[in-house]
Amino acid sequence: MSNQNIPSNVVIDSELRAKYPDYTISSNPREFFSFMVELARANPLWSLHADTRIAADLIKITRFVVKQDGLDLGVVALDSMRNGKHGFRISNERIRSTMSRSSAKFTSDPKKALLLVKKMFYKPDTNEKLEKAKIEASNILNRAARHKQRTWEQGEHTLNQNIIALVRLSGVETFLQNLGELGYAETATMSALLRENTHAQAELRTVTDVLNAFEDKKTSMVVIVDKNYIVKTGDNVQLYDDNTLPEQLRGGLGMLKLVEPEQVVTGIGCRVSVEAFVLLLPTQES
């Protein structure tokens, strides 16, 4: 097959092709290349982004990522099977979630590989989007809580060390007697450390409050898809648009849209990613 016969939805490094215009684009074994071309022709809405390397006078394709509308649907790679044959290594989040000992499926049969790709490569459905957002939220909140805990503990340690040094320098009795008459430098240092410690403690409390509510299922998970809002509260899932989004969610969501992903806002929730949010449920007092 000549390079000119490669489907237009197969994406190969343009700089590489320009640098080696006479090189043949293929794979070893060639069945992998033929498989990629067949898959591209059968799915014109997909784009297949090929990983390549130079070998002799060939631009060899060893792996490609399947995308649709900018979303990664999965990866197909050339792999060696246990029986010594070359085969197809097929993977995506959907496949990984069904595997316990591996993260991909393998086959040396091109027909089986094609069927598997057709079965498993498609855009995430509502439940998958919510589950992905839930996992991301858990990771972000736990990571933020650990970071804020370390920051507060380090500040607490620095504050304690400064107090101990000052006590040792002046003596306990003198320190207690002259506590209100410390010099400007000592007072400024203590004040700054106390402010930092108080701020770090408040930030830690903000994150842990959201994390605890999230783990206790006292939050709503919101994922924006095509200008619609998928909202999961407990086991209840609802779909809203801009006109039907409940007021109790609208205000908090508006606040979280103003901050960067992975940021937590006191009393509101967390922006997980560009399109995913965790919102605290209103309390009885509010």
C-alpha cells in the first residue's frame, strides 16, 4: 500500500513525513499497519494518531491512539505474545476497569482485535463520566488534605521552635514576666508565624470539611457535558440545562467556575476539573 492510500483520518507526524518523504510507512508485521488502515476506513469519525520510529527506509508504526472529538477512546499497540507471535494490545479505561491482573486485552487475531475495538471504543456514557469525576475528586481532595496537613504541621513546628528558642534565650521566669514587653523583632516574628499558622489551619479545615462531606455522601457531583449538567446526589442522577438547574446548585457552581481546577472553596466545594465539580449539600441551618 502506498503512502498516498493511507486514510486521511490516520494522523502521522507531519515533520517526520516531510523529513523522510521517500520512506514507506508500514509496520512489522505488516498486518498491524493493514489493521490500522481498515479500522480508520471503517470509522471515518475517528482519528488514529500513530506513534512511529525510523527503521532502515521505513517509518514504522508501533502504536496508535484512537480519538473522537478530541476524546481518547483507547490505544492499540503492537505487542509480542507469549507464543512468540506478534499481536494486538488493546486498552482503555473501560477495559482496565474490567481487568484484575492486567490493564489490556491481547490477541493475535486481527478479526478478534477489530471486534474488540468496535465493542469497547466509544465515548464515555453518563455513569462512566460520573465515576471518573468521583475518582478524580477523591484523589484531589485527599492529596489537598495531605498537603494542607503538612503545611500546618510545618508552621506549627516552626512556631514552637521559635517560642522555645525565645524562652531559652531569656529564661522562663524572665520570659513570663516580660511577655508583654518583647522587642519589636520578636513580636513581629511571632505575629507573622501566628498569622501563617492560623491561615494554614483554616485552609486545612476547609479541605477536610469538603473531604469528609464527600466521603459521607453529603455532596453533589456535577459534570458538565455539552452545556448540560449531570448531577449525582447519593444514588440519584438528574440531567439539567441552564434553565432547569436548581438554584441551590446554581450559586455554588457559579463560584467554583471562577477558580482553577483542583481548588477548594470554603463552604462551597471543589472544582475537580474543567467540567467536574463537587458541591456541598445545604445544611439544615442554611
